Amino acid sequence: MILLEAKDVCKYFHGNKAVDMVNMTINEGEIVGLIGANGAGKTTFFNCLTGYYKATSGTIAFMGKSIEKAKPHVICKMGVGRTFQIAKPFHGLSVLENTVVGAYNKCKTKSDAYKKARECIDFTGLGDKEGLDAASLNTGEQRRLELARALATQPKLLLLDEVMAGLTPTESAEMVELIRKIRDSGVTILMIEHIMPALMSLSDTVYVLDQGRLISKGTPEEVSADKQVIESYLGKSAEV
């Protein structure tokens, strides 16, 4: 089943083409990787998919319904969750309270919201931290909190924007396993990541952007061998 389909998506800023005629299809149950150099348009494309930016042109459909003009909270309620490049927990609120914010996306009562939040906190390995001020968490824990809050919205599709940024090798390996666990729970994933071994090991399909344009799409093995990708992003001596 096609979960999300983007066709000829463009986003211009004062004439500059940040995203230029990008097409993407995400099937239910997949992990899809999105890579490219800094400034390639990856996060801008994420913002178009989630309503933070309105695409200049093109169409975006989620579960067959047009969302390119929908507001972020509407898209979230439909089942598209996301994390952000920079983790920004609500300081002064506990880990549990931060996660409850996400749970109110679908939960209609306080008790249901707290139940869902605790489930997500436990799922992401923060169960022993739920009473702590979110500001006291280290980088790895804040990344997990971002995931817990996003999962609490009960997404069908989860967009991860550099969720491994700033993590140690051990934390990155643990995050890989957590992402697999999320997919195995029934959530489809689209992820931006610069840690190539992690992204390539996780992804079923990889898309590559260069200066806003899609230059390659395929399996991790196919993309890794694409000469244009190697020259524009991975580097001539890249091993992935």
C-alpha cells in the first residue's frame, strides 16, 4: 500500500529552488532514507511534507488524500509525525509531561494521554527518567525524548530528521535498533541521516538530493554504486 506520494514537489525562496521537482513514493512498512549534502534541500522537503512550508508547486498525498495545502496539526492528526534536527524539549516540564504534549494529538482524556505517554517513554528506554526535567537529559536521552513525543502522536508515518546527530557510536548503534523496533511496531519511517553505515543498514530504499533535485533512487547497494552520488555526496573513496 502506498502511504505517501509526492509528485513534482518544488519549494522556492525568492526565486531560489530549495526543492526542485522531487518525486517520492513511500510504501507502508518501509524504512526510506533521504541523503544529500548540507543545503541539498532535505529538511525543506520534510517541511513541505509536514505542512511547515507550503510547496510552491506539486502534489503530496498521504493515504490517498491531498495534504500539500494542509496545516501541520491537521497532517499530524492524519498520521504523519516527525522529529527535528535540533532537539528542543520543553524546559521546566518533565519527560512525562513533554511526551503528554504529543499524546493529546489523538487522546481525548487526560488519563488516556498519560497512559499513551508512559507507553512511549518505556518503548524508547526512558522509563526511569519520566519524572526528570527534560532539560537535565543528555543529548542521547533528548533524542529519545523527541522520538517518544513523536510516537505519542500515534503516527502511521514517522519522519526522522538526523535523529543520530551528536550521538556516540554506542548511542548510534542503540538508535539503529530502536528505529528497527519502531518499524516492527507498524510505523513506516522516512529518515534523513548523515551517518551512512546506519542509514544504509536500515533503509529499504534511498533517495538522494543534490541542490534541490533528486539525482538517484534505489536500494542502498544501488545508490552506493551510483557514480553521480559518489561524486556529489559520498566522495570518491566512500565505503558504505
